[in-house]
Amino acid sequence: MKATAGKAGAGPLIGPARPFARSAAIVEHLLPSATLARLSLIALCFLGLSGFAAMAQTNRATFPTDFDQMVMYGDYRRGSGGELAYALQETIDIAKAGRALPPGTVLVLEIYDDNALTDYFVMEKGEGWGLDFAEEDRTGDWHFQQFDPDGQVRRTAIADRCQSCHQGAAENDFMFTWDRMQAFMP
């Protein structure tokens, strides 16, 4: 196939470097330019919306670097398993004062099974983070993540399950441990 020259310095329009050029040339010949422009606009909108949907599933929760400074405020042990809830003392103080927890708040659950630490669940709040999800899937500005005992991401898809469950606690800033945090006595 012979390459066709385009604009100066643009290189060949058809050939291995531009595999769709021949199809584009045929479409341009068959469709009027106004129709082609409308189809291009529709395609760009579709690509933009599908890119937005993919972005909407980001997960920003990270394992806290200051976990060793957190205070255990909730003990939910049952037999040889259960959870222990942790937060920074300043977070507990804010909750005890009856104020909303601010962006930057991180809460951690240690998960135990057979008396062994198996996982950490992290709930982290960020400014405007709720906008990463469709309105009906939001839990305020909280994101969720599961980590292994070494603090490495275990599952990235845990947020869906956490969010759907925590949506039922909207009156307590989407937290199930709000009352325990407010009642905490060191």
C-alpha cells in the first residue's frame, strides 16, 4: 500500500503507523462533513462519560502512617474473633464534643479470627471524596479499604461492600462506632 502524504512533517496518513487511516478516508468520502462532525462529537462524549465512570471508582483510603499513635476505643470481640476499633485521640475528642469528624479523619478496625490478626479495615474521610461515587452510592466523604496484617492492600473491591453497609448509618456520619467513640473513657 502506498503512503499518502498529509500536512508537512505529519508523516504518512496510511501505513503501519496509522492503521485506521484507510477507514477514516472511506468514512470521510461517504459522510458529509457535518454528519462526521456530529458523530465525532458523540464519540468524544461517550468516551468522556465512560472515562468518568471509571474514575468514579477510585479508592483513596490508605493505611495510616500514625497507626501506632491510635487509641483503641471499641472492643467487639466474639469468641476467638472480632474487631478492635482505633482512632487518634484528637478524633475521639472531636466525637465526644459532638462535632462532625473532619476531612483527614482515619478510623481502623483490626479484624481477628482464631485469635489471630487477619486484616485491617480502614475508613478515611477526605474533602469532596464522596464526589468520586454516584450520589446513591455515597457514604458522605468516606472511602474504605482492606489491608493485610503487613499494611498492604488486600482487596481493592471492598469499598462496594463497605459503602452499601455503612449507608445505613448516615445519621452517625456513616459510622457504626460513633456511640462507642463518644462514650470512650481511657
